[in-house]
Amino acid sequence: MSSQRQRPDHANRSCAAQIGHLVGVLAALLASTTSVHAWPAQANQSTETAVRAKRLTVAFLWLEDKTGDPNLAHWRYGSGFLDSALGKTKTLRPLSSGAVDYAYQKMELQAGDLVDLNLARRMGQEIEAQRIVWGSYQKIADRWRVDLRVLNVATGAVSPALSAVASEWHDVRDALVSQLLDELRVTPTADEQKEMASRRTHSPEALDWFVQTYWSQDQGEPVAQQESLLRKAIAADPNFAHAHASLAATLLNQGKLDSAEEAVQKALQLKPDSAFAHATLGVIHTSQRQWDQAVVAMERACQLEPEDAVYLRSLAAIHNVRKRPDKAIVLLERASSLDRTDAQTHAHLAGAYTSRKQPEEALSALARARLYLPDNVHALPSLWAMGIAYEALSRRPEALDCFERAMALAKERAIDPATIQSFDKRIQRVKNKLEPAFIDASIPRRYPPEAIEAILRYELTEEERRLIGDPFLCTEPMKQWARDLTRDAKTDLDKARAIFDGLVVRASLTGQPKARTAREVFAAWEDEDVSLVCVDHAVLFIALAKVVGLDAFFVDVTRGPDGDVISHACAAVFLQDRALLVDSSWRWFGVPHQEYAILDDLQATSHLGFTNRLGDPQALTTCRAALKLWPDCLEARLCFLAALRRAGHVEQAYRMFADLDEPSSTDCEAASYWYFRSGVAAHRHEWGEAETCLLKALSLRSDWSGAHFGLGIVYQQTGRLAEARTAFRTYLRGNHLDPEQIEEAREAIAQINEQIGVDVESEAVH
């Protein structure tokens, strides 16, 4: 049941229903992630936690292309040869290519771009690499030259230049591996040295076609293009087992089951111990619902390469389908400990938690999946798995967002039409469940625009009026848009729905919030580089609704449809004797939020003044003005005190805070109170009291990023380094982060990792 706060003046899924997911998406996983990313495959390594914790974690960045020849651009992925070779020693733990891609994504770089020392260090901090290996490649006549450096992420120390020149990439690799082992002070065993020297193919031509497949995938080209490249690789070397297995996965993505099975059998004939071939066979069995055979094949892949997170995740996906969440969770936790930046692992882990009726754990895993989600075609399988988990949690807006984004990528890659058809059916099913729910609510006080303006002139100084104004005023183009959207509407309900439909196309569930007026939101509407979030949608809807005569108001939401405490915004529209909550950012017309406050326009004006002011140099002035407009609001007071503290008036802020009563509520305001109180305690070095307050804040609102950062500081100060690292990691997975705190958290984690080693298992799930 929903409740209007007063302010002072998930279903089980059948195996059949998941076939489209497992065949289309798990095959996509193997084709787009493993077929090329696996050529730097991990070797069998020790599973003893103590040994793993002491291993040096290394990331190999993609090479900068200095050839000037676009036909050689695909060799920027040549660093994978080094990853593959050095991964054979138990002393090192190379991070996955997915982790490297994530680092590039965070730095807004493309593979092959120039990476300087500062960027390399920041990338290492992002993915918790203790060492970064990066450099460039060029081709002089018929010989390749590769130059590398090694960076200590914690200290910033850089190695001398390491270089190799040869006519063939494997020879370049061998020369550089020897130098890297010396630089990293690693002495491999004789068996490890033998494995380092192994080659998947002895044909340079075949290898070139194969690496081009990676390039084709990352460019988002249709799956048929990768098939063509792989067939050329096989023509150059018919004994290239990995190319046969990759071809099988690519054929499966196109629905060519018989040809896929023939290709994978050829791969196994050439190389019976190929983990990738066994994994691909497992997917083929899955597509045929041959569950026992699928498990056997995937388990064999995991036995051959026990530290490959992709195979562990693939086996877990089969257990998820077969309603074995306990087995799936064990595998997925292990996979996430090996590669914490893999979005798909976290998405499948969320699915397993939903099957085991653990919604909080599922949502935590989904938050990690969102954080690490690739920004290219490789996001497809993760998005689909996330959508399934969200749907099982009855979080339909998030599910719809994930499904529709997955559908767009599936069409872009031109995968199996039958899979696309199953995607469409799933999307329609979710849309049909987003039914409107009417609410019982009292209409707030109405303020005509001239009344708001008069109050602002009376209450605020000239400087404050420049920062705070009526957020719902419209320009003439906005008024015309509102009239155009509602031209065919016959009733007020039709008008509200028409405006909602006009806004829902620009839905965005993530992004850095900013206090914008309706006019500012409208000005940014066509700019896709501007992330418009819930507050923006609410303000613009209300402004347009007022133009066509609707009673629409701003809504501060503190508990969503599922009962979670959230900080969210939407709009309320009153239609004679009933009302609806209209949430275009969540794509739900008539969303049944459980706890909310419908604000009058003066309160809404204040609310937009004291929220979302992170890093704003005029925050103190704006918050002071907002508090004048709504002096009884606890949240306004706390925001003003926070701005006062950030402006350097610490003691004044803490004295004023002492006059506030401890709240008895369990909403976001109470969480804000305890968070601020923890700052008071930390300022006085009362670390125990600070920890208690932060934990109280998190018990009310578990996604409060600032509270997790605060815990990291507390644990650091009290020498609890592993707990501090966990808290800082959790902070970095949050939203609306302070740039200075981001750098502090990254630096702290790097220093902790250098002191106690990078854990592999202990923090797989937070």
C-alpha cells in the first residue's frame, strides 16, 4: 500500500522461457567475449588463497597504433600475446581483457589510443592492477617493433623501456616476455616456460585473420562478418583448433546449429584439451536442452582452465536454468573474485539470488553489473541477464530498459532472428505489466506563477534570486510542444498520458543529477551527451502539464514500489477525484511508489535549490535561499549545514547541528541526519562513534555512497585495511560521487593492495 508522506507547511521462470537467453546470449558471450578474448587464456593455476593473494596482479593495456596504416589497426590487441604467455606462471595474475576494456571505458578512450603515464596509473587504480604494462607498436618494412613500459600503480615508478623487433608476432612476444619476467622479478618453472612458448597457430596469415575477428566484434559489425574472417583463418591453417571453436560459437549466434556442432567437433578432434571448444560444446547442448551433456562439457572446460571466469560463469548459467541457484552462486562468486569487473558475472549472480529469494543481494549484484557494463556490443548478454533478474524482482522499469537496450544491440549484430523474436516477446510482456495505479492523495496548495515570483522577491536577496527561480516556467516553444503533444487528447487523463509518452522516449536511469529548471531541461532535451535523470523528467512533465491546464506537482519519493528506501523524484497529476504518479524516467504511468511527499510549487522550488548541489561553488548561497523558502524541512537544514561545512565553516555547522532533534523516522532524511552526525564524530577523531552513525545511515539507505566512503576512512584510521578496501570499493560502485573522493578511494585501494596483496576470494560479494 502506498502512503503520501506529510511534510510541515518476482515469478519463477521455466527452462523453456530461458532458452532464448541461453542460446542467443550465452552463445553471444562465447562468440563476442571468449572467441577472441580467450586467446590470452589463463593457464591452470594454484587455487590456494594464500598463494593467490601474494600473486602480482598485472594488466596489459592495448597497444598504441603507430603504424599509420588503418589496415593494421587490429594489432593493437597484440598485447594479448603477452597476457597469454605470462598468465602461465603462478606468480602473476593477468587481469582479463574485459577489465582492460573497462579501464579504457572509464577514461573515455578507445583501444589503440595514446596512454600517458598519468592515464596508465588512473586505469590501474580503476581495475586494481598492481602493475600496468603498456606501450606501442609499429611496422618498419616487414618487421614489427613493440615498445613497452611497466608501471607500479601504487608508487608511480616506471621501468626502463622494453623493446623487441621481429618479423612475426610470436617472436616479438617471446623476446618481450623474457624482459618482462626480469622486470617483474619472476622466475618461471621449466613447465611454465614451455607453456609460455606454445603457439595456437604457426601461420602468421591465420593469426592475422583471427585477430581481425576481435576488431570486427569491437566495431559492432554483424556476426556474419566474424564468420567470414574465421573461415579465412581456417583456410590459412586448417589445424587452427581455436578458430574452429570460435567459428562454432559464431555460427550458433546465427542459429546455424548443425554447422556449429560440426565446427566444434573439428576443434575437439584437433585439440581434445581445448577448454574453449568444450565450453562451446556446452552451449550447443544447452541450445538442445541436453542439460546433463551441457554440464559435463562446461565442467570439463572449467577443469582445464579453473581460473577462467567466463567458463565458471557459463556453467553457473546452466545451473541457474536448472533451478540450482546454490551451485550457481558458488561458481559465480568464484568467477567474480577472479574478475570483479565482469558485468555478466554479476548479472547472473543477481539471477541466482532472485531464485534463492535474496532480493537485497540480487540488487547489490545488479548495481555491480550496471557499474561494469560495457559501452559497446559486448554489453548484450549482460543486459539480457540483468533484465531477467530485474523482472524476477518485479522491477519492471529497469527490466524494460535492459531488454530494449539488449534488443538494439542484437539487431545491430544481426544475430539469430528467432532470438530477436523471443526478445521482442519478452519486452511486450514487461510493457503489459506496467499498469497504472491510482492513489489517494490530497492536492497541495496551488500557487500561480506570479505568487511564486512575489514570494521570491520578498524572501530572497538579489543574489539568491539569480540562483533560485520558479522551475516550472515555460518558453513559447515549450508551450507549443505541450499543445502539440496533447492535440488529440480528449480528457485530462489523455493529456497526461500524451505528455508522458512524449517524455518516456528520453528515459535515463543513471547519470549525475543537476538542479535544472524546466527550461534548462528542454534546452538539453536533444543533446544525447546530457544525462537527464528523474528530477529533470519530473520538472519538465509538470511544466508541460501546467500549460494544458493539468494540476501537476513535484513528488519527492523515498520508498519505491518494491519497498526500498530511495531518493527519487516523479510527478503527480490530479484528475478530478483521483490522482496518478507519473514517472517517465522509470517509464511507468501510474507507478505505485510506496512512500512519497507531494510538494506544492514553493516547496518544490526550495527542494530543487537544496538538492543536487555536489561540487557547486554557489551551493552555500543556494542552500541558504532554499532554507528561507522551506525553514521546517529537515533535509533543507542538513543540506545547508553540509554546504556550510564544505565552505570551511565547520564549527559553525556543527554548533547548528547540535540544535537539531534526532529524527524518529526511517527515511532518507533520517539517513542524512546520521551521515552528518558521523562527520561531526570523525572531525573529533571519535572513530567508534563515527562508525556507529555511518552504519545507522546505511541501515536506512544501503546505497548511500558517502556513508561507504566514510566507513573506508574510519577503517583506514583504525588499521582495518581489508575492511577499508571493501568500503572504498563499495563507494566507487555508487552514484553521484565526489571527484575528489573518487581519487582518494582509488589511491587508498592501490596502497592497501600493495601492502596486503590483491585478494581473490574474500571480497567477491559485498
